[in-house]
Amino acid sequence: MAQTVILSLDMGGTTLSYGLVQPDGRVRFQRAVGTHARGRGEAVIQQVLEVTRTLLEVASRRRLRVSGIGIGVPGTVDVARGRIRDNIQNVPELEGVALGPLLRRRFALPVHLDNDVNAHTLGELYFGRGRGVQNFAMLAAGTGVGGGIVIGGKLLRGRRGYGGEAGHTTVNLDGRPCFCGSIGCIKTYSSGPDIAAQARERLQTAQPGRLLELCGGDPRRLTARDVFAAARANDPIALEVVEIAGRALGAGVANLVNLLNPEMIVLGGGVLEASDLLLPRIKRWAASYAFADALRGTRLVVSRFIKRSSIRGAAALFLYETDRPPRSG
Amino acid sequence: MAQTVILSLDMGGTTLSYGLVQPDGRVRFQRAVGTHARGRGEAVIQQVLEVTRTLLEVASRRRLRVSGIGIGVPGTVDVARGRIRDNIQNVPELEGVALGPLLRRRFALPVHLDNDVNAHTLGELYFGRGRGVQNFAMLAAGTGVGGGIVIGGKLLRGRRGYGGEAGHTTVNLDGRPCFCGSIGCIKTYSSGPDIAAQARERLQTAQPGRLLELCGGDPRRLTARDVFAAARANDPIALEVVEIAGRALGAGVANLVNLLNPEMIVLGGGVLEASDLLLPRIKRWAASYAFADALRGTRLVVSRFIKRSSIRGAAALFLYETDRPPRSG
């Protein structure tokens, strides 16, 4: 009998990852492309159709049986309708697009769509750190900051699909304004673009240093990666920004601990590539904000799916929605 | 057949309420006494034994059949062992006391013990605003600020019983220090004692006004009630403090909305007696911190059990723990 695979797409803030994933989590094929520039919804949809066709061709060539499509998108999703509800930051034109039905009609396959971090959270439940864990939360910092919550082995979506949006909880009443309309969201301190922005703001009044060198003297070109590199070289501005990013994530961890008292919190997202810098700071700040005894009951771990793409999450989403529970850890 | 009642005790920060409650929520008898002064754990236990004896006598006199004891206590509870784990603020000596087994031995009745706000939350699920609601959260501001979370009709206790402690989530990274060891907890802005304390701090540098009159010129005697009375008379200091209390609770509501996206949030606790002042402010700030669309899906309501004692919560806790589900709303 032919091996079954799921066409798995993860639309991140900057990268569209896609691949073929077996129900046991094994990745049979995997690629990534840069997402089209912001503001071009139609182009993004075309890109999704294109990579899906590619995946179907690869599956056919390798004689793999395709069971359906799983796709994670940034923003919030009306899961029942397969519709992107609020694309939040990245591609405003995707707001309201019924991407699920569109793909279903085009490819005559079952399609399941959800928020990228919800998908990633299911990836952890099926194939990652969360295997066999009934109650855990995820906090993922990348282009944005998202979250996911699993209670009793079920993803908590809430009434309108906003469940788990830990990145848009306020940790600072009078803090930085967020594109979401709120103030002091964890995202405003800890996302990649916000880490770069906070360094850039500080550079305007600072002496030239390692940080400015790293971006070739042009603060506009500064990235979170530059900030991390400068922090490793003990640049004081970079260290200050890394500290506040870790502090906000640490408060986020503490708030999840005091509110949900989960067995585990999984940290993920591209920003956590710098876990050498961030993890000690997140742990220290979490300890200063959480009940000590509650925190002791929560394992704080870093996802294994950071450098490798999170297409396993999209595959897990498909399995979850088609009532195939994770194998016991 | 004799009517069944539950001996229901609610140990608040300042008041011990106790009564006889039928499984349908009808209160057959109810009294309250001031709790013994802080720091006297043994006296508090004696008081609990005393009122339990009183309840048994009343039940016997009225020929009511007693099915067991439900009791809500401040602080966190090891529910499986019936042990007060961390009494937090009020009676530090109760820390570690196995009140459940103690009462069970003394009265030969089944006993169920949990955190006071968890019990209150179950009271809402069984007899209050939460009847028929599968997913809701509670935020209760009184002597402390506590919370409770119901997901899929089940109370979320978490791994060690800290689940739902919304009052000790940080909304201000650099905020007021909390007795719990953290910084900027909602509690530090919105509990009764903290509302009084914030007014007191401001009085030290202010012109004499309505607020100082209300406490007879002695800021040490100032209570949250005085602050609310002064705010109603447009005292600027009182209004400022009420604003920050509402702002922190509003951010708490928003964080619950973005994290859990519940169907309902129930506000309660003695501080909400001033809901005329607080509710408009909580709503305004929640709207400024939450996703608008998520917030629209959440009904924000005030508990009906504020002035009346929350012994119904203790009764609901007993029913919940003995697997008697709430009647459908």
C-alpha cells in the first residue's frame, strides 16, 4: 500500500514553508520560499496555489498517497469556515479570504487551516516536546509573537479562534503601542522586528559601537540577528534590548504559569534561535514574576522545530482536525 | 424524605461566611463572622470547627440531611489532599494545614476544599452567571484579587492548583511590588487594601480634600469604600486611584480575552460593589487592550453573589467534587 502524506504549508511572516509529511511526522520533502512583499494578497494566494501544485507533483512522482492539506497562516482564523479572519500584521489583504474552501475546490482535497502558532502547538503535541503532555502552552517569538494552549489534550481555540494569543497580552499598562491597537503587548518587546526597532531607537542617541558596525553604519538595516550578535560581543545597547525582550517573554511565561499552571511551556519561533542569550533571561524573569511553587511544576523547554521548518505543525493540524489523535509519547 | 443540605463555608480575607445550602442552590441558613486577626492560625481553625458545629446543630434541629462539607479558603490548595498549600496573604500560619482531613476526622463527613475564588467560580457555574456556559473566566477583586477558569465545563486547576490566579498576573513589568514576590500584579492596583494604599500614598503630598474628610483626617483609617465615596464626590485623588484600579482590571479582562477567548467573564468580589464606578472603566480599558473582535464575543458581567455571601460557591465545590454536574441553565 502506498505511503500516505499530508500536503503541509506554513505561511510565516517572512517565509512560506511547504512539504510532504507522513502521519508519523516524518518529512518526505521540504522547501521554503520568501513570502511576497506585504500588501499583495492576490500574489500570496497565487504562491500558495503554486507550491500546492508542486507538492502534488512531487507526491505523484514518488507514488505517495495524499490525504489532504494542512496550512498554518499568521493571524486569526475562522476554523469552521477555513477563512482567514484577521491577518493581523503581515498581509492585510488576506483578511477575510476563505483560503480553505478555495484550496478545497481547486484540488478536491480536504483542507484544514488555522493560525500558524496553533498549528505549531499541535506539531509539538503530535511530534515534539508536547508528546504525551495533556496540558501545556506555547509561546513563539518570530516576526510576531504568538501562542497556543493545550488543555486536556485539546487545543484551546476559544469562542472566535483567538485562544492562545499570549503574544498580545499586556505586560506593560503604559508600554509600547502595538499594531494590534493595544499597548505593552509582549510582542512589542520580543518579536524580531521589535527587537531591531528597540535597538534602532537607542542607536539614535548612542555612541557608535559594535551594533552600528554590524549593520554597516545604517540603523535602518539593523535586524534582530545583528542585535544578538552584538549582545554576544557585549555591546551595551544590544544587551539592554535582549534583556527587555527576555523580561517580557519571562513575564509572559510567568503569567501563563500563574493562570494555567501547565505541565510544560514550549518556547519557539525564530527569535529563540538566540536561546543561548534569551533562555537564561527568560528563566530569571519568569522566576521573579511567577509563584515559585507553581513554576517548579512547569517544565520550560525550547522547541526542536525552530531552525527546521514548522510544516510538521500544519500536518499535525490536519491529523487533529480529522480526529487522528497523537500516538502516545 | 428529608431535604439534603451541604455545610458550606467561605473563608474570605476578612469574613468567614457559613451556611446550609441545598443542591439546587437554595440557601437554608446563613451567617458570617469576622475572621480572627492575622497571624493566628490555630484560632482560625477553632473558628472553623465552631461554625461547623453550629451548622450541624441547625441542620439537625431543622431535620435536614447533611451530605458533606464544602469550604473555600484564600490562597492555593492541594485539592487531592485537602491541604492549604500557600495561604498567601491572610493567615500565614494556615500554610500546610490539612484542613480537609481534619474536618473529615472530626465530623465523619466528606469534605471538599479549594481556593475561595475557584469555589466562587463553581458557584457561578452551578447557580450564577455561568449556568450553561462551557467556557468562562472569573476575576474577583476583594481583599486580594483571584480568578477562576472553566474550560469545557471543567474547572482549570492546573498541575499544582494555581490555575486561574489571574490576580497575580503581571500587567506592569516595572509596577508595584506584590506580597507574592512578583511585580505589577493586577492585585497591586485593584484589591481593596491596594486601592486604599494607593490613595493613602497620594494623600501624603496632596491638599486636604473630600478623601481626608471621609477618614476623619487620618489617612491610616482610609478604606477602599472611602475612596469610592470620594470618587463619587469627584475627589481628584480618588478618581485617579479608581481609574488605575479599573485600568488594571480592564487589562486583566483583555488578557483573559486574548488568551482564552471565553464566552463570558464574570467580575466579582467586594470591590465590585462599586461597579457603578468600576464597570465603565473596566470596559473602556478592556476595549483598549483586547482584540476588538475577540472582546465582542465575550460577555462581561458582574456576579450576583457580591453582597450576598459566596457560600453557594462552597456548596457548588462540594457538588462538583462529588460528580454532580450543574443542572442545565
